[in-house]
Amino acid sequence: MNHWTEQEALKALKGNVHTNHKHISCYGGFYGLRACSAFDYLCDHCGYQVNDMQVKTSVSE
């Protein structure tokens, strides 16, 4: 279990992720469970909010 600080959690976000004034924008999802855990910490304990979230999915035709 990770014991996050705000700065450590921000560094752990991987993927096409941008933060600006406690707003998180993510395009395509996070890379890895550690990044998901960091995202949860930032939203639940540091007051971050999701600004824009688009997750890529593959569709077979």
C-alpha cells in the first residue's frame, strides 16, 4: 500500500495526463495500477477534480 504525498502522487501519474490548478485531464487512460492509486489519492485527499477524461476503447467491426 502506498503512503502518498501530493507531490509523489503527481509524479506517479503516467499516461497522457495533465494537471492544472487542481484539475486533472486525461486522454486515453492511466498507465498502471500505481497511477490509478495516485489519481484516487489526489481526488480523495487533495481536492483534485476531473476536468476532462476520455478513455480509448477498441471496437471490432
